[in-house]
Amino acid sequence: MTIQEETLHSNTETVNSKQIATLKKYFPQCFDKEGNFIQEKMLEVVNANETELSKESYTLNWLGKSYARLLANLPPKTLINADNEHNQLEQNKDSQNLLIKGDNLEVLKHMVNAYSEKIKMIYIDPPYNTGSDGFVYNDDRKFTKEQLSELAGIELDEAERILEFTDKGSSSHSAWLTFIYPRLYIARELLADNGVIYISIDDNELNQLKLLCDEIFGEQNFAGNIVRSTGQTTGQDSGGLGTSFDYILVYTKVLDVDLSGLPLTEHDLKRFQNKDSKGNYAFDQMRKTGSNDKRTDRPNMYYAVIDPDGDEVFPIASAGYESCWRFGKPTYEQLVKDDMVLWKKTKRDGGEIWWPYIKYYLEGRTKRPSPLWTDLEGNKKASRDLRTLFNGKKLFSFPKPIQVLKNLIHIAPESSKSDIILDFFAGSGSTAHAVLEANSEDNGNRQFISIQIPEEIEPASEAYKEGYKTIFDITKARIIKAAQKIKEEKPEYKGNFGFKIYNSVDDFRVTTDDELSLSQPTMFDDAMLTDAQYNTLLTSWSLHDGSLLTTSIKIIDLVDYQAHYCDGRLYLIAPNFSTDALKELLIKLDEDKTFAPHKIVFYGNNFESAKQMELNEALKSYANKKSLELEVVVRY
């Protein structure tokens, strides 16, 4: 056994690092021994699967695209720590809900290993780049043009032009696309195979966003564009048409994933007034109506059925022409066996005839969502509701309506009451509020993950005067107030109203002037870690190693030394790991049935070379009774 040295992230990433790594993993035959890609080999793979090669293609290009792709690959510069005071409160300590403070790009990068393919639904309401919404691209990655040219694989003059708008700030289309691309790219990695992402946008960036999402999620995975009435008209003074709508672009993770239906409204329920032994039902014409309803259109759906009097009935329209039924005869015969056909007398040609209808039972029924949402109260009500929650104070502009978000939750593919729902532009916390409400309505156990940067609030604003210094403060307060309101209105609901808070922090990390070297040789300046630094390192490591932020981390006492155990990994971070602690560790490996680590990770700065050698030799020579295969890793 040899101790492996490991950093949380690779030393240097380039614009294509992840893509090349994926190709090497799944198509190793397409690379030579020097790691060069062999295009002809990939064409052989494609041809062997009889895949048609498209001779026409198009792509969206902009100044900064190469930089945006680089940003998607760069490791995070921060660490993650827990707000222990908040998280240990009774209502929060067992909660799976998360509110994370920090730049969403940094947080998403931290989440990739643990949350990959676990998120059912993502909803985001990013800056619309209207020119008046305050969007300006800002970037704290301080590359020289030479460094950017090397990492992004671009010419020096292009690198210089990119740095000009990233350093000075810009609200151009190129700047907005550079901002949103890496966030969407990483978001796709988090989506489950049956997952969906909804993105709110307006006319300013709709077309650019659609092309960008086609590239990231695949044009074939575009599920539609919801046109939503905002309930107010803006832009009428511009000399052109005003707008009363915004849009929600919908993309699924993979092909052949269908959206779910919406819950029935009170109006819908009025149709289900009939009842039999199976429950309430509605009924509808068995004859096909509308387009393609002629016999010639569907000849296999024109046949005779036998009415209660034993007479043949054909699908003849009241207008006299030969129509067709909604389905073929085998389906009809099965429906008869299942008692789904309802015969009713109806007036026809001055008399009465028997006419067949099909039953539709209420239980489990939903309705297909329309792409035009005009029947929901819009932005004005959302603003009123938020003001009511905050005692009449206007603290946040343009919150999203809760009912819109609940509808999106319900129509997610294979919608489940235990879905994980992510919003990485949390704003006022509307998505988290919607999740809490949806759970209270159907006794669900959905979990929210909300990410919000601590954007400072203008001192002259009403929110600032009320004591809220950042948007994050409003997000947090809104979730707490929403939970309290639901508790008061639905005391019978005993679901989870709590949430844990984590922070993306950069004030612990040792920085260097060499941004081209992205390794983290030393995490902290001090040899002795403070409690905050210790917990930050432990949280960041366990998250990087694939444990959810809500996963329990167990304390392991080794005589006079305290270690931590999480998902089969033992973390040795504290200094002064003694020989007695090592002996106790070996005993636990043999005798404790609940203790079966597959990996031991220790903090190199707190283990001098002699102690590292002692640990390595002891584990290498000791044949534990449980025959555990242990990987030993040192991190700095």
C-alpha cells in the first residue's frame, strides 16, 4: 500500500478538459499513446453504429465563447462551510432542504460530484439583460492575455478582447452568453435522466438562449416554450410593441421523456359528477371529432358496435357522413370488458338512438399542460403576496408567482412527491416557497436547493432600511416566513419546514499570483486550523468525495484523537495523531462491525513525514479481520 497524494481538483484545466476526459473514458481506441485524438477512429465508431452524418449544421458563436467553455471546466476557487448555529436548530437539524450562499457557478461546481444526475427539476430566473435590470458581467478570474490564450486555445488578440469586457464589465449579448453558458453546462450534469430544466426569459435574450440550450442540452431535447402572461404590459413607450408575456424554455435531459400532467382545477372537477363502484367519472364521445375524423382518414376505426338493444351502431356523424371511432376494434373490445363504455340515449333525426361514450375516472387523473399560460395571476399578485409576507413592505422587485412554480413542479417528467428541486438564481426564494406549498397540499416530501449570491442591497432601499443587507438575507427570511404562514394555515400538515444553510467561502484559501496553477497546495495559512477552518475542510472534502451536504458525518473517537466518518471514508484532519490513536484505529477496523471504511483521507499539513510513514506502514502490514481494501490518501 502506498499513500496517494491528491488535490481536490486537477492542476490545470483547459477549455476542453472534461469533454476530452469523457471521450477517453468511453472511446479509448480513438486516442494514440501520446493522448492525441484520432478523428478517423471516431468516424469508424460512428459508421459501425450506422449513424447518419449530418452534412448541414450551425452553431452559436460569440466573443467569449471559448472563455465561457473554459469557465465551465475550471475548478472552484472556494470552499464550502456550514452555518452550524442555524443548522442545529430543532426545525433544521434533520431537514434535507438547502439554502446555499455564494456565487452560483462556484456552488454548482462544488455540487457536481455529489449531486450528479440526482436533480429532477431545475428552475432558474436569470438576469434578462434588459438594459435596466442591472446586469453587468463581472469576473474575478485575473488571467493575463497569455494565460487565457494558452488555456482557452485562442489567439492573443481574441484573449485581449475577451479580457477587456470581463475586466471592465459589459451587458452585451456576448457578455450575457459568457455569463450563462458555464452555469447551464454544469446544471445539465446535475439533472437526472428523467430531469427537466425550466428557464425564465424575455424577448431580450430569448433567441440567443434557445440556440445556446440547443447546444448544451441538445435540440432534440427541447420540450417546448411556455408563454406566460405577466399580467402587465411594459415597453409601450419604446415606439414598438409593448410586451405582456415572458417565456419559460423547457428542456429535458434525454430523449423520450414526457412531461407530467397538471392537477385538475375546481372547474375540471365539475365534469366528474357521475359515480359507480369504481369512483367518480366523466365521459366523452367515442366517435372521433375534429380533424382526420372521416372514414377514409382512419378506415380501421370504422366498424360496427352493438348497442344495448342488440343493434349495430356505426360512427355516423350527425351531419350524415361516415366518420370513425377514436380507436380500433381490439381496443374497443377491451374497454367493454373493463366496463369503460357508457351507452346513453341521444336525439338523432327526430328520434332517439343509443350512442356510445367512454368513461374517464377521476382517480389519478391530470390534464396536459398548454404552452400558453394566461389563466394564472401574474407578477402583480406575486408582488402583493410577497409584500403581505413582509408586513406590507416592498423588499424585492419582480418575484415569480408561486402558482406558476407549483405548476412547473407538477409537470416535471415522472413527477414525484420526493423530487429534488434546484434553483440557482433563488432571488426572493419563490421556488423554495412553492416547494413548501406543494408539499403541504399533497403531503409531499420534495426537497429544495436554493442558491443565492449575497448581492448587496442599496442603502436607500426599503429592504435595507428594514435590516436586510443582501438579497440572500431576503431569501432566507422569505423561506422562514413562508413556512410559518403554511403552518398557521394548515396546522394538520406535519411535513418538513426547515432548511440547512451552507456558504461558499474564499477567505480561508491561500491565494497565489499564479492563476495558471489551479492546484491548492496549501489550503490555509496557519498550521493549526481553527474550528471554522476544520469544519470547512471536512464539509468541502466530503462533498467533493460524493456525499450530499445533508449526509450525516459521524465522530470517531480514537483514544485522544477525533476523526470523522462519512459514507465509508475516514477523515483524519486534526493534528497530533498519536501511536495510541493508530492502535485504536486498527482495533476498530477488526472489531467494530459498523466501521468499514474503504478510504482514509488525512490532512498532510497536520501529519509530519514520520507520522505519514507510520500510518502507511501500519495499514500496509496489518491484515484486518474484515479483509477491508483500504485506499490511503493525503491531501494538502
